[in-house]
Amino acid sequence: QVQLAESGGGSVQPGGSLRLSCAASGTLFFGTMGWYRQAPGKQRELVATITRDGGTNYADSVKDRFTISRDNAKNTVDLQMNSLKSDDTAVYYCSLRTLGVWRWGQGTQVTVSS
């Protein structure tokens, strides 16, 4: 089965940095990958996506602070998060489009507070 193993979440102070990583396995077709997040009481929202050839898309709220990258040889996608704010607090989900279907990881908690 398709598996998305996320790591790198944790608690940081405002202005700090975290790097989230996700390793995908269980499929031969690795399409667009991305990160989404969901805060308590809110809908899941796009953070960033990246196509297999490197095209990126960011939410306006993170465009100047976050960077998404992928390694096609390792089937991984990372999210470097800098200048973190309290509004970034959420569960972050790794996603992969394979064979026309979106797959999701279990999520990793990111908490930004003083």
C-alpha cells in the first residue's frame, strides 16, 4: 500500500524554524507532492505543492517564509519553514498524487508559541 512517512514536527518559538520531511513508498508513480495543514476548527488548507519537474505553488501566507523541495531519486518531499508564526500552528499533512488519486500521511504536529 502507499505510505507517506512524515517527520520533523515539533514545538518552536515564534521566529524559529522547522524542516518537515516526507518519504513516499508503495507506488511506481510519484506525481505532484505537497504539504497541507489543518488548525483546530478550520478547514484543511494548501501550504505548498511541487510537481515532479519542480514547479511550485505556495499559499500567500507562507510564500516568503517556506520552501518546498523534492528528491525524485529518493521519493521524498521536504518543507523548510522559517520565521514561524503562531498562525502556523497546525497539523501538517504530506500528500502525493499517484494514479490520479491523492494520498495522505498521518500528519505531524507543528506548534509555534512563546
